[in-house]
Amino acid sequence: MTTPTHCPKCNSENIYQDGLNWTCPECFAEWNPEEASVEAAGTEDSGVIKDANGNILQDGDTVTVIKDLKIKGSSSSVKVGTKVKNIRLTDGADGHNISCKIEGFGAMNLKSEFVRKV
């Protein structure tokens, strides 16, 4: 087993060992290096889209925005706590993997890392 030097989630160098697991204080990721190597060899990118808490998202789910999101080309923003109903999962190359309609804003794409499942 090799000693990890960076967080696998945010690539931070500020990590520490807590028992068998390693922890990143910046993004709060916890991982076991032995299990991480098994996952990397197996099915790392299985096409599953997860929210900010790690819950698996599906078409038709309702999610809540967890961070103020500025809208490109507009002076307004989507506020924290905005509920988004009936999402559609897409294969966005730019990281925007949720297609939805938000009341007052219209159709737009979101990144799954900025929402949580209701």
C-alpha cells in the first residue's frame, strides 16, 4: 500500500490519516487507499450521476440548489434552496449533467455537484 499524497476528490495536498481512512479537511472527503485502488481498477466511471451528498439521481427527481448560482449573461442568480422538479439527466461534456426548467428562469442546465436530492 502506498501513502496517498493528494485528495482524490479535490486534489488537495492537505490530507491526514484517521485510523485506516484518509481525510481531506478542504472538501471533507474520506477514503480508504486500499478500497480506492480496488474501485479504480473496477468500475470507476459507470455513468451514475450523484448529487452533492452522494445520492444517486434519476430522471424525474426533485432536487434543491445548495449554492447561489450565477446565470451566465444575466445579472440574476438561482438562490440557495430553490427546488427544481422533474430533472432530466444528460451527458453534458461541459459538466452540466442535469437539464431542467426553473420557475422564473426557464430551461437551463445544472451541475449535479450543486444540488441535493429532496
